Amino acid sequence: MEKNFFVSSSPHIYDQESIPKIMYSVSLALLPAAVGAVYFFGLRALYIIIIGIVSAIATEGILCKLMKKPLTINDGSALLTGLLLAYNVSVQVPLWMPAVGSFFAIAVGKFVFGGLGFNPMNPALLGRAFLLASWPTHMRNFTGVPHSGKISGIDIITSPTPLEVLKTAKDILQNQSQYSIEKVNVYKQAILELSDSIGNLFWGNVGGCLGETSVFLLLIGAAFLMYKRYIGWKIPFSYIGTVALLSWVFGGKDGLFSGFVLFHIFSGGLILGAFFMATDMVTSPVTFRGRIFFGIGCGIITVLIRQIGGYPEGVSYSILLMNLLTPMLDRWTKPRVFGGANKK
């Protein structure tokens, strides 16, 4: 009996998942953090989130029309970009800033390179970097008071975020002769209080960007994405593990191997970045070893910026820089091909 065989290009194995399903699932996983942002910072946080999302969707729709491309606003990628952009700004920013940031993220971070799937860097983080470079004062204004009005028992106005407190305190304690005894004592007390602030850091009752403060709510979303297998363990675990190790070795006030690991993990945007932005399917490596190296590289750059850089936080820039290395990592860690002739 004669049989017919059909030859076609890959992929040969199909899955029920789709881009819209994944994008909307990631946005759903970020919803608890949005609820937390509104609870801790008030309705202004909701306005910023809505403006960021609407601006991203509108920008994508207008550019699709102008460039005569199929309308792609229904795939959920613009919504996710606008949401992540809003999560990366303070509640105190002017309301026009999330609109500008989302516009830049979509227009420059995405459409300049050909749209979804062609962008070399995470669009939301690129939008945040643009805002930070253009309006650093607004972007570093974290005077918005969380629900209790305190961060680690320190007045929120003088000590905006945990990482800011730590960075300032380490500088003062290392140069005590340049400051008054009263100020030195204040920051000695601040260091002690930061060591007891893990509960606030975990639940999110601290100053910071809208979507990064509550580790608990972010981990709920991350667990959902890992259960659905939309993200794996390689990048987030190698990223967080590297930050934990290097922060323990170099991040303490009493010399080597004195860093408070949980504080460095829970502070800043590490959890948000490690689980929701470094794992972006377009801008992260596809190979096993490539993802491990990607996470390690993000961790090294983050700790370098936190410890010796001008900013107290380095998550955004670390991911953007490693995004640019993704093609090289994929090439260097490409699995060996079996079955072909060895080339000499």
C-alpha cells in the first residue's frame, strides 16, 4: 500500500499556548501587586497604572495604523508593557510621565526594531531608563508615604527607600569624621532598624516604585507563572542567588561576609525584575546554560551598581545590559548537534 509523506518546515510539535494567552496571563499574575500598590500608596497609584496601560495601547494602535500594519493591540503585549512601565515609577511622578514612558517603550523600544519578537531589549525597562535619564529628580522622588507612613521606623521623607537608607548610611559610617556625631548616630540606628525591617519588606509597606515593594504579592504571581510553565527557574534563581551571594560577601557594613542576605533580596526591584522582566521570552536566552549565565550576569551587574554605582538600585540597567548579550550567549551555549558530520 502506497503511503504519502508530507515535508514541512519546523515547528513540527504544536502547543495550545498562544502569545495573547501568555501576555494576559503575565498581566494577571501582576494584578496582586497592583492591588498592593493601591493599598499602600492610594488611588494615585491606580491612575498611574491606568495611564501607563492606555498610553501603551494607544501608541501601538496609532503606529500600526500609520505604518499600515495589522492591528496588534489585542495580543496583550502593549498592555503588559504599559503595566510594567507603571510598576517601575514612583507614586509621586507627574501623571504625564507614565504616558511618555509608555510611548517611548512602544515606539522606540518595540516598533523601531520591527515590533513584537524583534526588540533586543525589554521595552518597559527601556522606557524606565529613558525617564530616569530625562527626569531623574522625578524618578528618584520616593516621598510618597506607604500605608503606615514609616519605613523601618524612619521618617519616610528623609529616608525614601531601604536601599537609599543603606547606601547613605554606609557612606556616612565609612566617613564619620566628615559628619556630626548626631547624624552618625542617626544612621547607626537606621542600620539597626533596617535589619529588623524584613517584615515590612516582605509585605510591601516600604517606599519604592509602585510594583516592586511587596515581595509577597509578587511571589504569588511568580508561582502562578511557574506553575503554568510560562517562566522557568533558571534565570530568576541564578539571578537572585548571585545577588544573595555577592551581597553577603560585599554588602555588609562590617566588612566581608557580613551582608544581610534577605534584606538585599527583598529590597528594591529584584523580585519584580528577576521573575517578570529578566524572563521576557524575546530578550532572554533560549539555551539552558545561556539562561544561567544571563541570570548570573544580571546579578553581578546589580550588585556592582548597588555597591559602587551612583544609584542605589541596579536591576533595570543590569537586565538591559544583559539583553544586549543574549544573542552572544545563545551562540556560545548552543547545544551540540548530533547526527551530523564533524567539521575539521
